[in-house]
Amino acid sequence: MRLVTATAAAFLLMAGMAVAQQSMASKTETHAGSATVEQHLKNMEDQWVKASLASNGDALGPLLADDFVNIDSDGKVLNKQETMERTKKSKWEVSELSELQVNEHGDSAVVTGVWHGKGTDSEGKTVDTRERWADTWVKKNGKWQCVASAAAPLT
């Protein structure tokens, strides 16, 4: 009887330890997954800024959802195609991001930051500006895409 009790106790102890280890591993994977998502979205924001610097509106295509909405700092509301065309017409000497923060919410995330741009906008106007912006990203079919962007000038 004591052997059965000791064996049962050992079994329960090992099962409890296995569950605890599995739980810790799951938490570690979740944390690592978040770090991966955060870095991935920062990389995508960097691709966007590089595309702007190169006036390569076509490079934005894979980053932006088909139903993308852009509220620009001048108050204009643009769709995906209009944003891509505007990027092609702009000529930036400086296009830099800072203060990036990623707030993940499952299969969506909000990325905020500050953009500094210096050059010529799509209408030929000389610009030297800093803007605070927020981009909303959604994971669709395993792929992150920006569905909305909004910017406001910093004074």
C-alpha cells in the first residue's frame, strides 16, 4: 500500500512539474512572439520610410491593405492608390522615424512615432516638417498590412 501511495505521489509531483514547465514555456513563447511582432512591424515602418525617400510608391503596395485609409497631416483623406501616387511624386532629402512604439492587440497593432521629412511634397511645395503619426496594422491571412494611418504636425 505504501508503495502505491508513494508511486502515486511521485506521479502527481512529476505531472505538476510538467504542467508548470509547459506553462512557463508557453509564456516565454508568447513574449518572444510579441518581440518578433514588434520588430517585424518596426521593420515594415522602416520599409515605408525608405520607399518614401526613394519616391517608390509601388513599394508601399504590399504594406498597405486594399481598403487602406490615410488621413494626412494636411487633413486630406487618401486611399491606397492615392497614397502610392503621392509617394511617387514626393522628393524627400530626409525621411526619418523616431520614438516608435508598438502596442499589440492579438492580430492587430497600433504603431506610433514621429516622422521628420525634408524635401518637396507631391504638389511641389518645399517642406521641412515633423509629424506625430499612428498606423493601425492588421494580420490578414498570416500577413501584416496597414489598414489606417493618421498624422498631425508637431509645432
